[in-house]
Amino acid sequence: MSNQDKNNKGVQSRRDFLKTIGAAGVVATGLTACAGSGKDGTSMAAAGEIPTDRMIYRVHPTSGDKVSLLGFGMMRLPSVEEHSDEIDQEMVNELVDYAIAHGVNYFDTSPAYCQGKSEHATGIALSRYPRDKYFIATKLSNFSPSTWGREASIAMYRNSMKELQVDYIDYLLLHGVGMGGMEEFENRYMKNGILDFLLEERKAGRIRHLGFSYHGDIGVFDYLLSRHDEYKWDFVQIQLNYLDWKYAKQINPRNTNAEYLYGELQKRGIPAVIMEPLLGGRLSNVPGAIVARFKQREPEKSVASWAFRFAGSLPGVYTVLSGMTRMEHLQDNLRTYAPLKPLSQDEFDFLQETATRMMHFDTIPCNDCKYCMPCPYGIDIPAILLHYNKCLNEGNLPESTQDENYRKARRAYLIGYDRSVPKLRQADHCIGCNQCNVHCPQRIDIPKELHRIDAYVERLKQEIG
């Protein structure tokens, strides 16, 4: 019997751990929640303003770091114009300034983000502040075999410090462990001595906390946790949201339900950093029937806020990352976490029931992480998949001329497709080279989906509406 099939023995039930969350948001496993001092911000928030002194913080059980529950993910930074890879540094600075002014102090980046430009932009934005004003998390993203060698991996690690303009890293992660199974993990971190090197760097203080982000083979995850007494992981980053809680494996058999990942960290008292609380935006762009369900319950709250409350309410969650490209994203998340209103048991059950209903919608599990990019043939893979999901959610995915409002839906899909994806970057240019597949954390068969979407688009074009 595998660890995953043992029904999470020894882990608190969801009812038990939700009961441990008091009204003030105090959490278990050594992580303490504490709101900023100052006057009550309730009336300000109700008036539409966001208080600057009500952020919820979690305290690391060993280092004592006081980290904001909302973490800023620097993976989806704003660009100077649509379909451009050039980062809008002025807007990044503005977002970082607003985040810091409202209590956010955890910033997560990687050498792999934004076509390799995220660390540089993050370093520019944060270097304008005193070093003790923020915590930097970055990753050893040695995905390519050309970077598996010891010298190349160490060079990547040192370049991160250069780009971030720091002489130590607060939170360093082995990036995306499990994506290529155990053999790849050993090549990236074990056989070349890099894990031992990073452990020494932690001992020397140049890395303050060492952890890993998990995607993929559950055997690698279980193996690393089985060596916790040796490696003493300071934190682990996992994908967690109310849909993946029970249904990640059903969405893709090679995935692992978030309930299991979270439970294994809870048993060992390892702080959990949460990525993809919105599944790359899929849990904010939900089908209309699901939107109505949320609005009936909380008319004034955003759909996204439910997902953030779910992640933030769990004991042992250290910080919840959000890739906030626009100011309204940041402001909405600040309203959720400054301060947090933890889920009640009834609300937790409501979200699980909502997740069950969402499984009836056949969306493509793309998180817009852009790990598949750049495509050697210039295809904008995430934009194609996300447009398909958007039209499905909005009811603009016509299947038959017998469908009600067929012409309107057909027109909406085709016009929206041309607006969202330039013609030279559309799915008809895919030759099925499969270079993208190995990089997808969600294990989507990308060429298959692109060919399916292209055939669908061609059918819509040829049909006389």
C-alpha cells in the first residue's frame, strides 16, 4: 500500500483542523498568525479602502521570520504591451511599492520566470528598499540537461544573487522536483553534489531557508520527506486549491491530490508555501453557473477571494503566492488577507461541493505558468489554451448548429481567438515536436490539445452559420 493510499492516517481531519483556526486566525504546527498593530481597519475596508496595518503574518517555527500570508509571485509580471516579452519595470515597481506599503514582504521568483527576466526585474524593484524589509525566495531552476553539471548549477545559483542584488537568499528552492521522476532529480541535485553544496550554503548563512517545490512524481516527494531528518527542509512549496484538494488526480492521473501533499507536510511540521491557489486564473474565471453560486453566497466578494481564503485558512500554510499582474489583482488579494476571515466548516464544505460541480466542465488544466514557452515555432501555447477555457466557461463553445445561440457563440469564439492570439502564433502552426510536453507541470499533452483546438477552429470557420 502506498503512502498516498493510507487515507492520510495520523493527519487531522478537515473538521479537526478547521476547528483549530480561531477567529483571530491562529494556526497550528508552530506557525503563528499575527495581524499588524494599529487601529481596526474594518470600516476602511468596507468603504473600499485597503488598510495598511491589517495584513496577517505567519511566523516560521525555527527562524522566527514573520512572513505575510499573501506572497507576491513574480512569474506573471506585466509587459510593456500585449504579446510582448519586455517587462514593464515601472509597473513592477508600482506593484511592489503598493504591496510593501500594505504589509506584503515575501517575493517569489526564479531564473526560469518571464523568459529569464523575472529575477532582474524583481531585484530592481526590491533593491530600492532596506534588505530587512523583504524576504526573497528564488529557485535553482536547472531544468535543462545543459545545466545539470555542478559548475553550471552553481553559476545559476550565484547569478540569482547578482540579478536580485543580494548577498544572501532568504528562501531557496530546488525547483519543480518530480517533473522528470527520480532519475532526473538525482541528475539535477544528487549525483553532481549540488544538494550537498546547498546544504553547506545554508550552514554558511548565504541561504537562510532551504526547501523544494513539487510537481510530478509522488515517489520523489515521498522520498524527500522520508529524508527530512537528514535534510531538515525549512519549507516545501506545493500546488493547493479547493479543486486540487480532492480532484487533482482525477484531472490528471499523474497528479497528486493536494490533501495528501498538505497532510504529509502537516505530519512533519513543515511549513507549506502554496502556489497556484487560483490554478493560473482558472478559479477566478469559472463558469457562469459557478459565479452565480458564489455571488448568491457573498455578493460583495470576488470569486477569487474564495480560493485565497481556502488556502489561507489551512493550519501550517506559511504564505500563499499570487502572480499579480495588475493592481486590481493585488488590491483584491489584500482585501482577503488584510485581515483574513478563516473559512467556517460550512464554507469549507461549500467549496468542496463547488469543486465537485466544476468537474463537470471539461476545461484544459493549463495554469498559464509558461514553462512550455518559448515555442520554437512561435506558438503562444498558454493564450490558445486559456481562450478555449474562457469560451467554455462563458458558454461560447458551440458544438452543433442545433445549439441555441450557435451563431453568436461561434462568432465570439473566432473573433476572440484572433484578438487573443496573433495569427502567426495560433495552433495551426504546431508540428507536434513535443518540446513543450516535458516542461508542463500539469502533464498536459499540449500538441494533442493544440491539434484538437485547431481542428475545432477550422470546423467553425467552414460551417455556414
